[in-house]
Amino acid sequence: MNRIAEIQAALAEAALDGWLFYDFRMSDPLAYRILELPEHDIATRRWFCLIPRAGEPRKLVSAVEARRLDAIAGASSVYRSLEEMREGLTRMLAGTRRVAMAYSPNGAIPYVSRVDAGTIEMIRSFGVEVVSAADLIQRFEATLTPAQLGSHHRAAFKLRNVVDETFAELARRIRAREEICEHQLQQFVMERFAAHELTTSTAPIVATNAHSADPHYGPSEHHPTPIRHNDFVLLDLWAREPGEKAVYADFTWVAYVGETVPQEHAQIFAIVANARDAAVELIHERVSKKAPVSGREADRAARGVIEAAGFGERFLHRTGHSIGREVHGTGANLDSLETDDHRILIDNTCFSVEPGIYLPARFGVRSELDMTIESGRAKVSADAVQREIVPILARFHS
């Protein structure tokens, strides 16, 4: 079945008359992926493409870029002026009552909000009801092929090795009394990525002590922070195999530069790990029973554990995010805090589970693993589940 036929089957299931794609100056890169359009051609004018529930696609393009949608079957209508564009839309939408577009009501899921409010208003002015394409986008953009899932699992196993290699190198340097700072350890991780034939969009997070209480802290080469004995270290790293369609893996592990871990750090980690496991267990249970589980429900499972422990205000972010060709993908996120992600976690997708507790000016603990749902089964990637803070001087020896 080709992509257009697949979309039309999904529209029939959703009782929609069509899916209306729109782009202006690459405002919706997802449209290019879903419609399998070239992404690097000149794109300076507005275009529309309606995939109806049945029949050929209907296309409307500017005379300046009249061949922009030639990769899609069907004839294109061409406009020059704003008036001609509106007339073209009137013809395109004739007989159409309900269409999906890349927007989210009230901005609930901004990751799919690609169409500006004015364009939504214009489409509604033709008497057409516009609904969110969020579920369709997840189905056609976040669903992974067997080859992509394979690339994720290979990256996950390699990434798990890099975690141990990094902590072992830190232990070696501390024992040898060699200077080591956050930025240097970050560069060591990048070297290990290269050795394992992994690539990444941005360098990993290496955060010590109070820096770990900043969820997206980045080490500085110009203001280096040394790592010393009895320091707490958070390592957040993400990478994928080379190739445009390869899929990321994304882990966060925490360690202590000593023989034993302080009690307070261990207690906070236990709460975070219990929250992580609550989300994992809910997803496992629902998927095994073929029952739906939404991103917001999985978030609530984790968030409830941290709130019950009295640290709800110190859990600053969502529980997890979709993972795809970008480390932050376009599928359902585990989120009831930053957004209201009601989307169901579906088959052949990948996502992180990563709750955290952040104590300002002291330290922050996050534990992150990846999960996939494949052939009706939810599983943790690479079996990479951290059970305790790693006491690196006890765990790693010369």
C-alpha cells in the first residue's frame, strides 16, 4: 500500500473527509516527511495539499513554485494572487466538511502545532471544521519501521556501554589524581560515540553537584568545573547510528565519586526510581492487556509517586518524550504537566521515561531509560535500568 492509500485508510477509520497539509517557508517539516516530499528545494510560497478520504490528492501551489508538489499524484491548481489562492481553496474544499490539520486546540500539544491561527481561521471561513491531526501525525511520522527499531536497539546497547566507559574513565582519573572537569568528561563521551560509530545532534550533559539541579545544564569550556572526590555526577547522553532514518537512544545515569553514596542522595534516587518504575509498570500492564494508555496517564503514574513523597514542586518537567530521528520525536510524550498529551502510546514507537527531583543549589537526580512498543509488547531498551546511584570508586577499579 502506498503512502496516499495508507493515509486514506486512516482517514476512513477516523471518519474524516480529508487531511489538509499546509506549508509556508518550511513551517511544517512534518508535512514534507509524511508526504515524502523533497525537503531541500526552494520553498518560499504557500502551498496546500488535501488528501481526501477517497480520490486523488488536490494540490494548490504558487505560480512562482508551480512544481513544488509534483512528487504527489494528481494535477495542481496554480494561484498568483491572494484572491486566486482563496478561490483555489474554495474549489479544493468543495464538498469537504471535516478535515485534519497540524494544529492542537488551545496549544495543548505544541509539537504538532505547525499551522498558524490565521490559516486555520481562513479554512474555517469556508465552512469547514478543522480538527487536530495529532493522532495522524503520530501514526505516520512517529511510527517506526523494523529497520528503525533495530537501529534504536543497537544504539541503546552502545550507549549503555558508553555510560560504563565514562564512569570508569572518571574513576581512573580520580585515582590517578589527574585533573578532570565537566567539559573534559563531556568530550570523552563524544570520543566514545565516535569509537562506537554513533552520532549526535548536541553534546551530552555532564553535571556535578548543584549543576545537576538544572535539568538542561551544559558544561562550559571557558568556565570549567572540576570533578573531585565526593562529587555527585549526572550524565545525560543521546546518540544514534549514522543515517537519515536512524533512531536515537537516550539515557540518564547518576553516580557518586566515592566508595559509598550519601544517604540523602540514595533516598532521593529511590523516589525517582520508584516513579520511573511506576510509569514503566503501567505501560507494561496496559499494553500486555491490549488496553490503551495515554502519555498523560503514564506521566501521572510517575508524578503521583514523587508528589506523595513531598517533592511534587521539584519535579520540573514531563516524565518522558517521544524518540525518533530526532531525540525529541513527534509521537506521544509522557506529559500532563508541560502539555496535556492525551495521545495513546501506540505500536512501533519509542519513548523515554525520565522523572527527576531537583533541589536548587544542591543536586538533582534524574533516571532515564527508553521503551519501545513492538508487536503488542512493551519493553525497556537494552535492559538499561539503573537500580542505585553508581559509587564509581567501588564499582570501577584500575
